[in-house]
Amino acid sequence: MGIPFVRWAHDRHRLMMVGAAVILMSAGIYWSAIRSTRPSDASPATKITIANFVYTGNCPLLAADAKGYFAQEGVDATVNTYSSGKLALDAVFNGKADLGISGDLPVMFSVMNGRPIVVVANMAKAENDVAVVARRSSGINQPSDLKAKRIGVPTGTAGHYYLDALLIHHHLSIDDVQVVDLGTDQMAAAMGKGVIDAASTWEPYVGAIQNQLGSDGVVFPAGEIYKPTMNVCGTAQYVKTHATALPPVIRALAAGASYCSAHPDDARLLVATTYHLDPDTLKASWPDFRFRVSLDQALLTALEDETRWAAKNRLAARSDMPNYLDHLYLDAMQATFPKAITVIH
């Protein structure tokens, strides 16, 4: 009786060992499969060049790059910085960048001038970040005092649009002032040399000029007149041929937006360091920004309002109203954050 029992126990032990080995092998295969789906292990990182511009609201992009969110999504991103969204989009159209970050005005002008632009997502909105900052010693204490004054503005940008809207709001027109076409990075020097009496621009330039002027400065913020949106854009051809590369970029930007919202002090320091600014110049305007990846109906409304303005002032090649839905790419957002799409389509 003892010998059969020993053999049975021995055979049972062998079966258990074989079973354990099979389980371990299966687990190994499972975890190998999981690892193989991670962007960092599945294939070489997707290389992408993004044209940015100096703007506080572009914090999500800076955070996605600096905090490794792009790398976590398997994206090898190169971020190049320009002085305006208009120039960032020029880099896209000239083949120097795959995607570009821009406000809504350069998007509208691109469409109106026949450039094949597509908006993939919005990553920030702002209030009061666009403003006219003026010198009191030039006799400017309220917006109506801008009449006949020299105002620096980068034409074809949010600064241009807001200046016109502000003047109309105060019963003036763009013809009642002397527009000096300047790059945003030239305005502080022009103000210091007395070349201009005021500047229509955006943060962080508004804060920098205001600090430069001190008590001699006065600011007229956009408030309800104009609330720009920051947009992730590409050409129609790039978006069509790189559809699988876009969702990881959007997820990285969403992580960057969350960081900018949850860690305002650290995020301000990141923005200031990147743009070589004093972090204190960003503190007052920071609460005006809403960092969130979306694709919002408000963008279409803004583009249509801006189109009417451009047509009225004969600033673009065409004067009819485009169908801006044709210039939105919904698939990437649909694949990542579908509930953040409010565009009626």
C-alpha cells in the first residue's frame, strides 16, 4: 500500500511543477504582450516638430515637453519657438514644422488666404491676456485717448483684431490711430525709445511692457470683447497621412494642461524660464487662463466673427464666409477625449 501512494504523490508533485511552469510561462507571455503595446517598447518614437510661439497660454505644450509627457506617449517632439502664432503657422506651411500652435486669428487668415490649414484641438482659452498697454505721459488715460496716437501692433494677429474692436467700442476706428506694424518682440524697445505711445499685444509681452512703464503705464484688457483660443494646427495633408500620430500628441498635451492647472507656481516658473522672463510678470494674468484640451464650438463662432472683420477691412484674399467645419479634424479628439468635443457637426 505504501509504494503506490509514494508513486502517486511523486506523480502529483511532477504535475504541479509542470502546471506552475505553464502558469509562469503564460504570465510571461501576457506581460510581454502588455509591454509590447507601450509606445516606448512597440517601435521607435514618432518624431514630430511643433512650432510654438511666445505666449503664456501655451503652457500645456511646454509642460508636455519638459515633464516628459511626450516621451511617455512615444513621441519624440522638437519644439521651436517663434514670436507669434502667425509665424508659427508659416513654419508649418513652409515645411519647417509638422504642427503649429496658434490663436484663432492666424487660423482665420490662413483659411481666408487659401492655405490648407486644419485645427486638431484647442489646448487653452484666455480672458484679459490680450490688451493695449499705453503710456500715460503720452496723454493716454482711457481708450478714447488713443486717437491720433502711434500704436504698435503685429498686423494680422490677435493684437490687431482687438485694437480694432477696442477702438470701435469707444466710437473710433483704426483710421483714427497711427498703426505701427511691429513684431511682438520689438514692442518693449519701441516703447522705451518713444517710437510708439501704446502697444496692442498679449501676455507675457503686456506684463513686461507694463513693468517697464511702471506708474506711467495704463492697460486696457480685452475682457468680454475678445477671448482667444490656442489651437493645435497642421496642414490637411499632414493630418491625413499622420492620423495615428495625433492621439498621442493630444494625450501628452492634456497631461500638460492638467499640470499647468494643478501646479500654477511651478508652471509659471517653467513658462518664465522657457521664455526668459521674470516669473512675477506672469502672476497677475495667470488666473485668466483655462488650460484644457478640447474642440469647442466657441472657436467656430470666433472664426466667423473674425471673418466678417477681415472681409469688411479687406484684409484677406477672399470675402465670403468659409465653412470652418471643413477645417476641423475631429478624429484625433474623438479617439482620445470625445466628451471634450462641443463642436456641432
